[in-house]
Amino acid sequence: MNQLLLQMLKGTLVSFQVFGLTLLFSLPLGMLVVKGKMSKIWIVKTLVNIYIMIMRGTPLILQLIFVYFAPYYIFGTSYDRMTAVIVAYVINYAAYFAEIYRGGIQSIPSGQYEAAKVLGFTKSHTATHIIFPQVFREIIPAMGNEVITLIKDTALAQTIGVAELFRVAQTASAREFSTMPLFVAGIFYFVMNAFVAKAFDQMEAKLNYYEKK
Amino acid sequence: MSDLKDNKVDYMIEVNNLIKSYGNQEVIKDVSFHVAKGEVLSIIGPSGSGKSTILRAINQLESIEGGEVIICGDTLYKEGLVLTQDQKRKIQLHNGLVFQDFNLFPHMSIKRNIAEALIYVLNKSKIEANEIALQLLDKMGLKDRADSYPSQLSGGQKQRVSIARALALKPNVLWFDEPTSALDPELTNEILKVIKNLAKEKMTMVVVTHEMSFARDISDRVIFMDEGFIAESGTPEEVFGNPKNPRTQQFLQSFNQ
Ligand SMILES: Nc1ncnc2c1ncn2[C@@H]1O[C@H](COP(=O)(O)OP(=O)(O)O)[C@@H](O)[C@H]1O
Ligand SMILES: [Mg+2]
């Protein structure tokens, strides 16, 4: 049993790694994507729209397999499994985050930009001190949902053989003819998400010091 | 840039033959007016006649398609003139604009709403900026609300904050776009009183308003806009007392009923 728990903790660390690296890259990449999506240049906008449509319109598991195996067919070689997972997750989540950012940005009334302009603020000050804090507050609930989904999505990494928590549990389950390891894994995911949910609740509460308008 | 003490500069605002269009529809057609230092100009006219557009164009919230706009001696627009973003921002600092729906920053305390531009635009220290903010809030009768957020204030209080925010940058000209239209009728007077006091202090102002008796009371000159043109202009006595244009007569009638 101890042996099993140790394995599962190791698996959990891998899951964390997938989770952390995905957030690290997809959060800023989403900003770039939203910039493209809101671009006035037709071709940029169209390409970004197609990209978002594909990311949202196909299963993550397919995207993952594609990212991992496509280079084999094209170049005869691929990157290691972990890298494939991170690449697939980052481009998938960046698309979702971009959509959330866009909703937040569009919820800010044009009067905020106008007041900032009339008062002589630079564009960058307007973005960082006037628009961004309001967008941030606006998107926290949606971001919370997405981050919780990501924790659960880390289980898909086993599709291409990454030894994260779910795979460890599944292997142990098969070995010991018991559903116990899977049940334990469920508890692990649940606890992780409880922490994430709590963190977002606290952020939301902290940002509720003002009301809109 | 400009030198207002220079006798060559008689006007704070010079607008000559201003043209503004949306697409191929001209909404401001050949509008000219001047505002002298310390003068209060009211712009009246039916809804859709172009009053807001004039204010917005001169405050750089809309593009300008023709004519000439000179603000405190600095040319903002004339044909062929190209200004950098920075030059445009400097010119805008001659102006203060008070919006109909306040546009306060909801995530900042009202003190911060006023101090923010003092710190980041005029490069004042935080301490000095806060002092100025508190002085202005005091003047507006809102000193005890300094740490409140905009959502905690009444409409009239919000508008007083937004006036304070504009005044903080010491603009040479203060523009108002229907400053009382978003307010409950019983809150209108507190804002009109503030504007009246500013007029007494010889603040140069351009006020778009539907408050006719107020316009008559505080203005040195009045412009009546109709369909993108200045249909009539003159002293309040001339425009309100003895309107010549039938459109003006008709418009003023509708207020007397
Ligand atoms: N963003 C816009 N796009 C197209 N037309 C506009 C826009 N804003 C205003 N207009 C038109 O310009 C004219 C003048 O509007 P406005 O200046 O708001 O009038 P007022 O402030 O006198 O009520 C109106 O006919 C209005 O429909
Ligand atoms: Mg208007």
C-alpha cells in the first residue's frame, strides 16, 4: 500500500508538472492570441479564428495524439512525450484563455478608454492600470472553471504514455485486480481541485472590493 | 508650445470650418466658433444635431475631416498637419472633458480617480497628488468620501468627482457634454451649482446642455446647433430672448410648454 501511495505521489508530481507548465505558457500565449483575434488585419484575424475553431471544435485527446505522432510521419522523428503533452495542452488552452480574455476585454465600456485618453494617459498606462485590473476581475470566475478543467485534463496525458497520476493508478489497478487505486486517484484530483477552487474563491472575494459602475 | 500671455493669442479655442463625417455622411458641416479666455459658451440644439460630436472631435475622441482647430494656440487639426501621439496628448492637456455618464474608474477610490493622472501624467509625487485630490474633493463637498468607490456614490456625487478629476489637471478649457442628463432631476441642481461657481471663478467652459434657463443664466454666448450646422449664435439675450431662426424658435418653444 505504501509502495502504491509513493507511486501515486510521483504520478501526481508529473500531473502537476503538466498543469504548471501548461499554465505558464498558455496564459501569456492566450494574450497574444487575443491580440490576433482582435487585430484589424484581416488575414491575422482569420488565421487566429480558424486556429481557435479547431482547438475548440476537436477533442483535446485527438490534438494530443496529432501533436505527438504527426512529426513521425512528416520528419520520421518526434520529441519526447512530455514535450508533446505540453505543446498540445499549451496551444489548446491558449485558445480557450484567449476567448475568456476577449470576453473580459469586451466587457469594459468604451467610456473607460475615452476617459483615460482625455486625461492624457498613455496607451500602455491605460492598458496596465485602467483596463487590465478591470478585465482581471471580470474573468476570474471563467478562469477558475478552465483551470479546474485543466487539472482533470492532465489525465489525458496517459494517452501517449506519460506516467501521470491517472496512468499510475490504472496500471496499479490492473496489476492488483482492484479499483482501489483508481478511487484513490479520484480523491487526489478532488483534493487538488478543492485547493484550486478555494484559491479562485479567495481571489474573487479579494477583487470584490469595488462594484462595477 | 503655446504662450497664452502672447497678445497674438486671443482665443482659447478657435474652430474654423470644422467638418466631421461618419463614412460618407457629414454630421458636422462647416462649423466655426471661438472661445475667449474666461468665457462660457453653451451649445444647445435638438438631439442628433451634432453637439456631442463637436466636443468629441475637439477632445480627440473622433477624427476630423476638414477645417481647422486651434486649442490655446496649438493647432490640433488643419489640412496636411501631422502630429505625433505625444504632441496630441500634450494638446489634449489644455482640455478637460466631463462626460454625461461620468466614466469614473470603478476599481479606484475616488481620491485615486483624481490622483492617478496627477501622478502618471503630470509626474507629481503621490503625496502631492493626494493633497490636490483632497483639496478638490473638499471643494466639491466630498472630502469625507475620499476613500469610497464610485459605485458607493449617488449620480450627482459621481459627477462632482468627475469634475474634480478634470479640474485636477488644471485645464485651460473645461468641456461638458450634458453633465446632468444622466442624473435624477433632483440631483441636477447640485451639478449646475458647481458649474456656476466655476463660471464665477472665470473658468473657460463650453457646455452642451438641455437646461435652458441654466444656459441662459451662465453663458456669455450661446450656439444653437441644427443638423450639423450652427443655425444661430449670439448672447443669451439674443438667442433666447429674440431668436431669429425659425428652427431656434421652434426648439425653444418645445421647452416652454
Ligand atoms: N459613431 C457614430 N457613427 C455614425 N454616426 C454617428 C456616430 N455618432 C454619432 N453619429 C451621428 O451623428 C449625428 C450627431 O450626433 P451627436 O453629436 O451625438 O448629436 P447630439 O449630441 O447633438 O445629440 C447624429 O445623426 C448621429 O446619429
Ligand atoms: Mg449628445
